[in-house]
Amino acid sequence: MALRPDRGPVREEIRPHYDFIVCGGGTAGCVMARRLSDNPDVSVLLLEAGGSDRVPAVLDTTLWMSNIGSERDWGYSAEPSPHLAGRAARLPMGKVLGGGSSINGSIWARGHRHDFDEWARISGDAGWRYDAVLDLYRDIEDWQGPPDPLRRGSGGLLTVQPPRDPIPLVAALIQATDAMGIPHVADINAQAMEGDGACGLPNLLVRDGNERVSMAATYLRPVMHRPNLHVLLCSEVTRLHFDGLRASGVEFVRRGRRHRVSAGCEIVVSLGAINTPKLLMLSGIGPRAPLQALGLEVLQHLPGVGQNFQDHILLAGCCWTYRTPEAPRNNAAEFVFYAKSRPDLPAPDLMPVLEEAPFASDAVAQRFDVPEAAAAAWTLAPGLAQPTSRGEVRLVSTNPLAAPLILANFLSTDEDVRALLHCVALCRDIGNSAACAPFRQREMFPGPLQGDEMVRFVREAAGTYFHQSCTARMGTDDGAVVDGALRVHGVQGLRLVDASVMPIIARGNTMAPTVLIAERAARLMDAAHGLNR
């Protein structure tokens, strides 16, 4: 894909003072920098640890997997876990302008009604209710699919559309899933996100074929010429500074040099669910005893910082060889369904996705014959949308450039294992259906394993959807880190705006609700500081 010229310069100057500093130029940070700089009377600094998004592996959505493990990935892994048969789950996270929106599979999944109503209940803020966030989603989107004026928007910054010309297997998967009582819908993000489950095509952020619609490309680059907006790449934030209990500035390292700048109004931290709690703890905000044990002065005791770690669990997977090889199209994940593992649940807790290639963990690959060619096989990967397992992010060093300790605790509850066993059975029934027979030569794995052997398969196949979240959650109780307006409890001038503030992980890929969080935060800050023009 040909690279388009940048629409504006990345400024090299560093001023000593800004009205607003946004730490992290990822999914949420790009939104925040755009919205705050919409007022020409305020100055905004955006700091991003990674480099430019203007590279082919970012711009072309079909190349998205090549970013995992590259310089555009922080390269984090969780600690080895007995719940994953001693394996250490990789936790990819974007380290590039645009963050996860620049390296992910481009799926736009807005979340279920129950998610947002729970956010509102836990935070005590009705602005997070489903009926309220629908208004925001309509403003954000330029929806190119079936019209639904009640739920979908047009004319927004983000081009959202169904995948074009999906592989023929998709129609068979839809037929088989619908026949099992999980109904096919024309828009998986509309009324389906208010009910008990559905199947269909995911929404994608793409345009002009396979060009990625990232938050860097849509929110940030068109306004980078603004004189009141400075964007500094390769700039890793290492500490927050305070004047008493008010956030007053940040330290960051850029190309081997340390810098310190001050903020007159607010500092926004949008570093993601791993690096946001890390920065807070390095800055003296977090659980008292662990910080004191590292010799850190405690500014504000907030025991919930780093706790409540959640991620969607993805199994790699339920896999079949093709009768006739079929190359992947679009983002290579053109089918998804939502379902319940138990009928008494308030909303779906399962979210399998099609992987248009062989998809296996290292442990699974050691037990089964997995072809190398992408076009040789397809995988229906079981997924858990509402895990009950909880992990944590711990600070283990005062070195700001050292990685934190991540205890993901995937599959640490029997409930999660039971749900995924049910999900594997669903995926196998769909893949082995008569509708899929024209596309199925043989089932490679897991096959009809029973009892402990199937549990072993689940633990050896389990990994992450790359949806880390919930480590600095909103709420009103002692374990909460921010209030409903995303302000850090007990300090002033500091707001957290990323997936870390979710009290429970949203059902579906987390990019869309992260954009939603940022758009609402921008409106809250507009009102708080009188920024509306």
C-alpha cells in the first residue's frame, strides 16, 4: 500500500508549560488530543512512547498480525500460570501512534446494553447508561451498513462497515449457527447488543479496500498542523509530579534525554491497562504497603490501582482443514457470534471468532499436526466475553523503564473453564455441521476429547484477545481508582482515560468502548473547563 504524506508535522519543540498534557498517543489519547485542541485557546501536548504509524504494516489491515512482537508492540507477557499448564500468556499492546487501533484486527464492537448499565450502576454516574452512550456512538460513527437511525450514526469521523466479499465459508457458518438457535443478524452491533445472542459479520474500521481507520489517522493526523497541539513521538512518560495533591507536570524520556513539563489545567493518562497503573504507582498513587516496600513515597493510598485485571480469553482453537484452500480476506476474521454458556446469565458471555488460518498455541501445536500455509485451514476460536477470573499488575522496580509484573490469572475460576468447555462444544458442533461440510476436509483439533483431556486442551489453548482492561476502575467503593467522570480519587487535575477505567470488561473487542470512554471524557472536560467554543 502506498504511503500518503503526513497531513501535518510532528513538532520537535518542547515547551515548558501546556494547559493539558495527554500521556499516551494510543486509541484514547489520540481522541483526547484532538478534542482538547479543538479549542484554539488552549495548548495541548501529546506524548507517545512509540513511533510513527505511517508504515505499511499499520496502514494495511491485512498485515495486522505482523505488528505483534515488532517494535510497535510493548512485548509484555503475563507470568507463567498453573491455570494455563505453566504457560506465560503474551499480552500484545500497541507502542505506536494510534496504539492498539494501529495494530489490531480493526474490529469495531460496541459492547452490550448490560455492560454500560453495569458501568453506570458501579460508578454511580447515569452518563454511562446504555441509552446515554448510544448518543455518543451515533456521533462517532459514519456507518456504512444497514440503516438503523436509532442505534447507528452517519457523518462521524470513523468509517465503520461490514467486511466486503467475505470468504464463502462465512455463509456456511452463519447458516449452521442460526440453525442452532443463535440468530443471524444483519448488524451485530445494533439490536443484537441488547439481547441474548446473535451471529453475523463483525464491523470493521476500514476504507478504500483495506486501508486502516485508526484513531491516529482519523482523529489526530488531520489536525496535527494546529499551532496549539504538539505531538512528541518516542517519548516515554516516567513520572507524574504534584503540587500538594494537584497533578502539576510530567517527566518523560525522549531519545535518551529526560524532560519535565508542567500542566496548567489537567493531565490525562491514557497509557493502557498495564502502563497506566504502572505510572500511577511510580508516582506514589496506589496500594500503600507495596509502594513503601519499594521505597516510594505514597501520595495517595488507592489499593485498587493495578487490581481487577481482566481480558477476554481466546482459545487457539477449533480447527479444520479446507477441502479447497482459501486465502484470508479483509481482516481474516469475518465471522463472530455471541451466546450464553448458561441460560440464567443476564447477557452473552461467549464470543467466538473465525480465524481464516490455522490457529494454535505452542502447546497445542506440539500435540496436533498444524499446517503452515494460511490458506490450508480455518479456525473457529472459542472466546470468553465475561471472565470471572481476575488478575493484577504489580510494580516490582522503581526503574520507570522496567516492565511491571503481570499476573493475568486466566482460567483461575472453575466458572471460566466450564464456560469455555461449553464454547468449545458449540464451535465443534458448528464446524462439524452439514452446512460447513463443503469447506471441511477433517477436524484437526481438538476432536472428541472427554473429561480431563478436554480441560487440558482448554488450558493449553488459552490465550488473550489482546483486550487488557479494568486495572484502574471507576466506582465509589474503596477499590475504585476514579469516579464516574474519570477523575482520580483524592487528587486534583488528573484524569484516567483508557480501558483501565472499565469496572467490568465490555463484551466484544475493546477498541470501540475505549473510543467511547475518551469521547465522554472530552465532553466532561469541556464542561469542567468551559472549553466549548
